[in-house]
Amino acid sequence: MALRHRSASHVKTPSQRQLRVGEVLRHAMAEVFREEEIRDPDLEGVSVTVTEVRPSPDMRHAKVFVEPLGGKNAETVVKALNRHRGFLRGELGHRVALKFTPEIRFLEDTSFAEAAHIEGILRSEKVARDLDDAADGAGKEKNGT
């Protein structure tokens, strides 16, 4: 029997349960950050936004995407959160009624930086010139020239 490799088009999308549990975990983690004090010099005075939580299909593991306010020192903040993930998992377990509290791993959410980069490209002079050329071409087609 031949083995078939999964291509990018066959990547499984999260189930409704994964999405629902992810949202519950995201809200609970945000509550932990708001109410609990984590004594770590790398986290002192830092506000952290939990942008997304992606639980695995078996709900035993979860990736927690975070972004420090302003996006500064993100790598340092993520490393500090991962150092304290045992404590944070315990706090999460007190707030969420699941059979198992998932093992958590913190990752930097790069979507904001990516969006800013794309916006910068779209505002660039070259793209604006191309858009103006395309608009002029569309106007000529409407006028019949």
C-alpha cells in the first residue's frame, strides 16, 4: 500500500470544539494576566494581550499567542511567560472546567507586524502608481477608448 503525503490543501481546520475551547482558554488566560502577579523582572510593568489560543485536537496541548503592548521586547516576554507556564497552567486550571488542563506554550503573535508590513507596502509610492495606472485603464475602457 502506497503512503500518501498530505499537501497544504489537506490541512485540517480546527473543529468547533477546538475553537470554542480556545476562546474559553483565551478569556481565562487574559483573566489570569489581569488578576495574578508574576514576579519576573522581564514581565514587570508589561501588559500582555492574548490574541489567540489554539488547542490541539486532543485538547492536551495549547499554543497561546501573545503580544506585549506596543510589541516591544516580545521575544523576552514570551521567554519569560514560558518560564512560568507551570504556574500559569495551574491558574488556568482553576478558572476553566475541562477534564484536563492543556499543557501550554507561549508564542509571539506576529500577525500585527505582518499587517503593518503589508499596509506599508500598499501605501508605497510604487503600488500607488500601479493603482493609478489601473484606474486610468479602467476609465478608458468605460469611455470606449
